[in-house]
Amino acid sequence: MAELKRDIGLVGLTFISVGGIIGSGWLFGPLLAVQHAGPAAVLSWVIGAVAMFILAITFAEISAMLPIPGGIARVPQFSHGNIVAMTMGWTAWIGYNTTAPIEVEAMLSYLAPYARWLHAPSGDLTAPGQAVALAFMVFFVLINMLGVKFFARVNTMITSAKVAIPILLSVALILSRFNAENFTQPEGFAPYGLKGIMAAVSTGGVIFSFIGFRHVVDMAGEVRNPKFDIPAALVLSIIMCAAIYLGLQIAFIGSLDPQMLVQGWAKLSFAGEGPLDGVIMSVGILWFISILNVGSVIGPFGNALVATGSNARIAMALSQNGFLPARIQHLSAFGVPIWALVLNFVIGTLFLLTIPFETVIALNGAAIVLSFAVGPIAVVCLRSLLPDRPRSIRVPAVGFVGMLAFAIATLIVYWSGWDTVWRLGITLLIGLLLLLVRFRGRLEQMDLKQALWLAPYLAGLGLISFLGQFGDGALHLIPFGWDILLCTLLSSTIFWIAVRSALPPEKFQRYIAEEEVLDPSKPVIGL
């Protein structure tokens, strides 16, 4: 029998996480953050990193203890059963299936000045452009098909370049021109106060710049030493990426010509060009433009490669949960879920060819953000359901940290905006219909009682989003600050209800017995 191969070491796993975190967002993040917060954007990056670290450590305890492929979809099966596992797995699966098409289109948009035949005057891909896009998506699948060890090596090389470019740019900008007075002039260090700092965290893209750490959770079943490598990779990747983002933000602020700031930080703009291109040209290091263009292509390429591999593990987990056909669990001679890769490629192709790009982007955000809620709840539940399982990392004050992490996950969903949240609702309804079809005649297996907390949680979050401050179509009836408080109160209440709604011990034992691996030192056996 073919089996998943535990060939990913600490370096490879760390670079998988870093590759997921450092995407094309670094090209625009420094400008968006200062427009909201001014020089205090540096504090926004620190806050965002700390918030994501709190969320990540809940996943670290679980994945180091239960290194299961596609953990986002599989772990909720053990804590709350089928419906909750479907909800988290389905949203993550749909979101990742849109990632490769989005990143490929981003790559081709950066290549447009050098290959104008890729796009029509309307901006849509031409037929040859679509063919090139599909060729890239096939390439991502082929790299993943050659085994996780080969994939990790390729990703490490790509991610090294992705990391090196923003670091080199930060150094080059600081050495070329650094105006320390930009941090206090023209409006002071924090011209828009705490509201501006938190707005940069939310709508300024700071918090969303860190969400790629989750690939570690999805690839956990193929980690060589999960007890150490998983928590270490999560911690190292967040610290590394926070340092990169913070360094680039400081360099960006310091390298600005003071004349650019005469109208204030909120009106800072670079007409007709990207913010980093504009700063590079202003400083005079024109030779770096070519390097930046390379980074603009490598970033999306790396993200699509990692998402393709990670999503295959989620599809495999959904199959183990009974949501997708059992065939999806089949592994190739390289120990790769080959039919999961094929299925995801087909769905990604449909997204690329049939759905408008703007809708795919919105669906991507809508479908991924909710699945973060599973870690903080499951880590508390598993302390009771699996108390004797050795844990290489134990979250201190797990109840409080879990509640705080769940609040952070809830705020991430809320900050994504009403235009994202309503699409999330439609995505969930489609998934629920498919679940009813899949489990027709077996409704007693759906674990409805353990999933009842989802209804008030999703309804309450949707209502706050509709009445709140973020996204197109929101009514803006709840003032900023009060919306954060309401989300926190909602999440705190639902958190404890969800913890008390965990599976009964006898059902948990039955589900966990079906999992083929409980000992991280043993290989994962495929079907």
C-alpha cells in the first residue's frame, strides 16, 4: 500500500508557512497601512503578528499531538463531528480551490507589459492567456505529484527568493534615503489615534498578511518530527514574517520624500504605479525595479504552489470524513493524494474559466477566513477528550487563550467585510445542501447536537457584519469600537457553548479509532 511520506523537515515546513504568509501583499501592504495609521503602522504590524501568534499556537498544540493531513477539515471531526468538520473543511477547500486561479491571474497581470497578448483590452484573459494560465496550474499539480520531499525543496528555493527580495529592498531603501522626521511629521507618530492603528490591522491588510501559516496544519501528516517541527515552524514563520513586514514598513516610511506627505498620510498615493515602484524611483535605485518585477511574479507562483499541495490534503480529509468519495484518499507511488490533486485542478479550472475574477477573489476570502475558528475550540475540547495524549507544547491558560483566539478568528471574519460575509453564507448553504445529499438516510450520523452552536454564531456574525463598518453594502449603523465589542461578546458566549457541545467520549473514541495515525512517530497509511 502507498503511504504518505514523512519527508518534510523543520526547514521545509517553515518555508511552507513563510511561503504562504509572504505573498504579493507585501507590494501594497506598506502603503495601505500608513494610509490608515500613519507612522504608527509599525505598531499595527506588531499587533497583527501577536494576534496571529495567539491563534497559531492553538493549532500548534493540536497538530503536534495529532499530525493529520488536512487538519483543518479532520480535527473538527474528533471534537464536534460531521457538520462542524464539513463547515470548516468545506470553506477551506473552496477557498483554496480559488487560490491557484487567483495567483495565476496575478502573475499574468504582472507579465502583461511584456506579453500584451495575454489580455484583451477589457483586461480579461485572452484564449492564449487562458491556455498559459492552465499550463501554470498543471505545472503546480505536477510538482506536487512528484512527492512531498520534492515539493518542499522546490518551495524552499522559491520562498528563499520571495523572502530575499523584500529584505534587500528594505536595506536598499534605508541605505539610500532615510528621513527619521517622517515618523513624527507632518501629523505626529499616530495621527489617526488608536482607531487608525486598529483600522490598519483590519482593513489595512495587516492581519490578512499572516493567515498563510495554516498550511503547516494541512501538511502536518507528512512532517518528519511533528512534535517539534510543527510548533517550531509556526513560531519561526510568524516571527520571520513579522520582522520582514516590519522592516519593510520602516524602510518605506523613512524613504518617503517629505514633499509626498504635505497633504497627510491618508492622501499618500502613487498615481499610475505601485507604491514600492514609486518609492524606488523617488529614491533613485532604478536598478531594483527589475528585481521587484521578478518578486511580483515569484510571490503569486509560490502561493499557488503551496495552496495546490495543501488543498489536496484538505480534500483527502473531507473524503475521510465521508463528505467526498473514498477514491479521493488514494495515494500514488510517491505518497501523494493524486486524485485529490486532479479533482482540485478541475474545480480550479472551472473557477478560472467561468467565474469573473472579482467574484473569485471575494469568494477566496469568504471561504478561507471562517475555518480559523476551529483551532481555539478544538484545543480546549481535546484537553478533556484526549487528556493522556503526550503534548510537546501545551497552551498555558488554555481556556482564556482559546477564547481570545476565537475572538481573533471572529474579528478576522468580520473585518473581511459584509460583501465577503454574505458570500460566505451562500457558500455554507451550498455545502450544507451537499452534506444533506451525501448523508441522506443517515441523518443520525450528522452530529447535529454538537453543531447547534454554529447557527447563532453565524447568524450573529452575519447581523453584526451587515450593520457594521466593513465592506460594501454594510449599513454602518454600529459605530467603530462598538462593533469590535459586540463581536467579542458574541465570540466569548459562543466559545463556551461550543466547548460544552463537544462529542461525548464514546463517540469521540469511535471517531478517533477510525483515524489511521495516533502516534506521530509512525507513518500515515493511505488507502
